[in-house]
Amino acid sequence: MPNHPYTRSLLSVVPTPYPRTGLKREILEGELPDASQVPSGCRFHPRCPQAFDRCPVDDPHELIPVADDLGHARACWLDETTAPAG
């Protein structure tokens, strides 16, 4: 399962031929983004279910390696050092 919350939400609604038991679909709320008007900060913050106060202000442009054997990386402020408490 992906580490980035926005990617998890997108993949949770992909139709599959075999129903996945125990996985809840995450329906993203908010308006679809306008490609001609990219939002400030993280471009996914308007629809990200885990966005917090830093997301609309700062763009997470640095790729952070993900702890897997596939060489994946993400650009997200939501990690163990920057996530809000709770």
C-alpha cells in the first residue's frame, strides 16, 4: 500500500475484479483542481485527507526515500518528524 495519503485515497477507489474485504474506500472531498491554477504549497493539499497547516504554505519539493525495497520516494510533509501530534 502506498505511503502518501493522497495516493492511498486514489488507489482505494480503483475498481478491481475481486472485492477487497476489510479495505475502506476513501472518497476525496473538495473540488477537482484546476490545472491552470496550481494551489500554493503542496499541490494536493486541497483534497488530501491528512493535510495540515504546513501543507498550503510550503511546497514539499524534496523527495524522501520510502522504506521499501522498490526504490520508491515521496514528496510529502507528513512523516514522523513533521506530522502534527495526534
